Amino acid sequence: MTKREKLIKRLKSLKQYSEFSQEELEKVVDKKLEEEELVQSFVGLNSIEKEKALQLYVKYVTENSFENLAEKSSLTNLVYLEAVNDRIKLFIEKEDKEKNGAIPIHMVEQLISNNEQIMKIKDQLGMLKNKDNDSFMVAWEELKKKALIYYNEHAGETYVKCPECQKIFRLLMKIDNLEVTKAVHFKGTTLYNTKLLKLYEEKRLTLEEVAEILGVHSKYITFIFENLYLKEKEL
């Protein structure tokens, strides 16, 4: 007995479906199986995002006509991208609040890329064939041009020179109000702090406490203590 047949049989035994015809039961089961398959397609989304994606999928199916599997597969990809877009927007909003207006450029670029894919899929599915959507496309293209102009005009504001090695690198935020200071938790590119290791050597901190402060395994502390800290003291 297939999963579909088992579900139909189970529904027949439930009071709320007692007056349903065979055809009606089959429709209920088919819809449930389709939803389960859809949810499995939304890998990487949390439960709330999956529920919203499922609702959006049903909305699009209700408002449009998608018959073949290729169209439904494209629609699933479309809904997934829109869910990812919502997550990116929430991330940008969080960064904006926590970092005083600093917007991560790479996430904005990802948002633009996602929207381009969304509009392309909608166009392929015939979802943009009306004046309102045409107006939206024009407005979107204008907004994209403005974003790219701003990006190009202000790109230089995010390049800085490292005071330690003098190499130029780029930050994903403006640096107007930043103060330069030496990173005390790194030695080159190695996570390292001399003061913490000195406290460990003097037994004022345990191995586990130092590891917890740096957010690493205790074996890492042992390694840098023996291979970096103690060898530096010998010089």
C-alpha cells in the first residue's frame, strides 16, 4: 500500500472526513503530499520561513496557472529566493541598528542579485504581464542604477591602510568616525593574546578559562603557549 493510499484510508476513519467522497479525500491527501514535498524543497529555511514560503506558493498557484512540473519547479525556486531575500533584509536591518547605519555592501549585492533572479523567473512564468508589474520593473531598474552609482562613488571611503603592516584593505562600512587601534587578540593572523598567556603562565587563569575567553579549545591554548609564547620569551 502506497503512502497516498494509507493516508486516504486513515482520513476515512476520522470523524471530520466521514462525509467526504472518495474524490474529495483524494484531493485533500494530494494537497497534503504536495505541501510535504514543497517543505522538503525549502532546505535551509527555518520553520517560520517554510510556513511563509508555503503560503506564498499557494498564493501564486491560486493567482496564476501552472500546469507542468517544470513551471512548478521554477515556482518553488522563486518562492525560496523570496524567503532568502526576507532573511537578508532582516540581517541588513539588524546590522543597521547595531552598527549605527553601517550597511554590509556584500549583502546588498546579494539582495540585488537575488532580485534579478526573482524577476527573471517571474518573467519566464508569465507573472509580469500587466502594467503594474511593468511599472515595478522600471522603478526597480532605476533603483538598481542609483545603488550602483552610490557604490561606485563611495567605494573609496571604505579602503584603509593597516597601521601595522601598511597593506591596504577594504571594510564593509564607512570609517569616518573610527579610531585606529592595534588588535591585541591577534599575532599576524593567529588568534593570540600575550597578557592572557602571561596570566596563564602565572597560574592566575586556568587553561580552560583562557580557552573560554578566546573561544577556542584548550589544546589550541597549549599549542600557542608552547610554540609561540614560551619561544618568544627565550629570544
